[in-house]
Amino acid sequence: MNSLIDEWKHVAGSKYARLIFIGPILAALFFGLMFSHNQISESPVVVIDEDHSSYSRQLISKINASPYMNVTNVYASRMAPETLLANEKAVAVIMLPKQLEQRQQQGLSTNIGILMDNTMPSGLTGIRTAIQEIIVTENTTLSMTRLLQKGMDAEASKGLVSPLSLQQRMLFNPTTSYVGFMVLGFVNIVVLMLTTSAAGTVVPRLRQEGKLFAREKSPLQLWMRSVPYAVLSSLSLLLCYGLLKQVGGMRFEAEPYVFIVPLLVYAFALSLMGMLLGYSAKDLSKVNLRTSFVLYPSFLATGIQLTPLAFPEPFQIFAWALPMNWLNRLIRGMAFREGTLAAYSQEFGALLIIIGGVSLLMGLLLLREKGKTDLNSISKLGGYDYDTRISKDHC
């Protein structure tokens, strides 16, 4: 208990108590506002209309009416795509060939070209789907019109042209908002960086101050000293998630008093891991470098910007040792899908295994260092007694 009180006093007077709230909150506000309207609704496109017919103008109107595309210019003849896509005034070129209306009236197939600038793939979001939907709808309409002209009723025509129809529904993040994964990942990374760096300095600081074995010699003291970092990190994350929900419209269905449980378990695992990384550091300045071994893999391999399924299996297995991997799963499960605590026992179990493994390693290191300290103390005392005895014999 003395260790816990001592660590709370240190944390209260350190920069960490302020940074753990200020840093993540600023990240949540900045990135939340920045990506609150991230969905690209009207990507600029240009059209080359070589047909100059009423049907080609109808197609252009339908393309422009799509929520994913905005026709900025229509050209009457072909031009090099490098010229049309220069200066990033457009992201795609749609080409309507000659005799488009004539071939449509004759029932002949016609190729419509679309050239897309893939230097920034995010700018093409929705264009492929939108143009495909327009073509499919147009084909279905034309085919049904011809069948109706031949005397077939509308229902039979629809069954012949479109025997199957597809209805899609996007769940949990229907607008593909960046706030739900990219911005949230930035906030989690900021908290991870601050927490591991601060917790990593605990043992080197105590060693320099001569307090590591001064009050309590049990490994339990390090557990107690991790509590302030776990509590403050959990509160900071919960506050940031609330801000992202209010500012960026992030989906968050779990009750705060329920979700604080996985946050505390995660933050406790993170704090202990930070302590383990910084345990043998000779200098406090070297702790930040060691926390990079957790920071960068957590950013890359735990599903912040890219799903872990995109990585080879060995990388996916490696991510199991990272606390953030399980936090992201808990967020996606409990906060986004409105899951219960009982449904995610696997994620809780993984975090508890990390806590147990890190605690065991740190306890062994502490006991080993304590044993060396005791031996040094005994040898010094033995040498003092021997020297004292010799001086008495001489007297």
C-alpha cells in the first residue's frame, strides 16, 4: 500500500497526469473534426462524349445524378488522360464512343470506357460501384423494354432479364467513417505511447532514488505502482471515446460503466508491459526507445488502418502478444456491435494471460536483482566485520 501511495504522489506531480488527458483529447478533437465528413460523396469526373446524341446526354445526366460522381466537364473529342487528370481536377475519365445511340437502338453491345487515376485510391471510393450500378440498371431497362415491345408482360420480362436481385446492407459502420477505425487508432496510439513511456520509467527511477527495495521487497509493489497509470489511461480513453462520439459521430453502443472494465484490464496490461520494457534501462532517457518495440507493431498489425486478415498468419499470431490487438477487438465487439462482457471472454483471457506472463517475468527480474543486492550487502558487512576484527587484534 505504501508503494501505491508513493506512486500516486509521484504521478500527481509529474507531467504524465496532464499529458495523458491533454494529448489524447487534442488528438480526438483534431482528427475527429478532420474526418467527421470523410465520406467522399461526389468525386470529380470528366466525360468524353463522341456520340453527341440524346442518349449519350441522358447517360451523362445519370452519371452526374449519382451521389458518388460529379461531372465537371464534357468534351466532344478524345484527349489524353494525362491532360484531363492533370492538376487533380478530376479523378476519372468516362468515354462514350461514337454510334452509341445507334448501336443501342440496334440491340448491339457497346463498350464504355472509364480511366481512373489510382495515385490516390481513396478518391475513387464509390466510383466503381456507382458506374457499375448505372450500367446494370441501363442494361436491365433496355432489355425489358425490348421484351415488352415483343409482347411479354412486365413480370415475365423482369424474371427473364433479372432472375436474381441483390439487396445489400452495411452494418456497424454503414458510411465507412474514418472516425471508427483510423481516428480511434490514433487516439489509442497516443495513450499507448504516453502510458508505456511513463510506466517504463518507474523501476529505473526507483533504482536511482534507492527506493526499489527500501520499503517493500515483494514484486507486488510494482503491481501496486502500475495502478495510477492504468486508472488514468482508462479514464482518458473513455473520455476520448465520448468526444469522438459527440464530435465525429462515432458509433459507440456500450454503456460507459460496462466498457470501463475492459479498458482497466487493457490499461493494466499496458502499464505492466511498459514497466517490463523499461526495467533494465540504465538511464531514463533510454526508456522511450524501448517502448518503440510495442508502439510500432501496435500501429501496424492490430487493425488500426488495415485489417489483420491482410497479414500472413505468423504476423497475426505475433499480434496476439500486443494488448492493443485485444483492445481493438473489444471496441469492435462491445462498442460497435453492442456485445456483452460475457461474449468476449477470449479477449479478456488473452489480456489476463499477457498480465500473468509480464508479471512473472518482472517478478523474476525483481527477485534476481534483490538477491544480488542482498549478496552485495552481506559481502560488505562481512568485509566490515573482518576489518574491524583485524584492527582490534592490532590494538
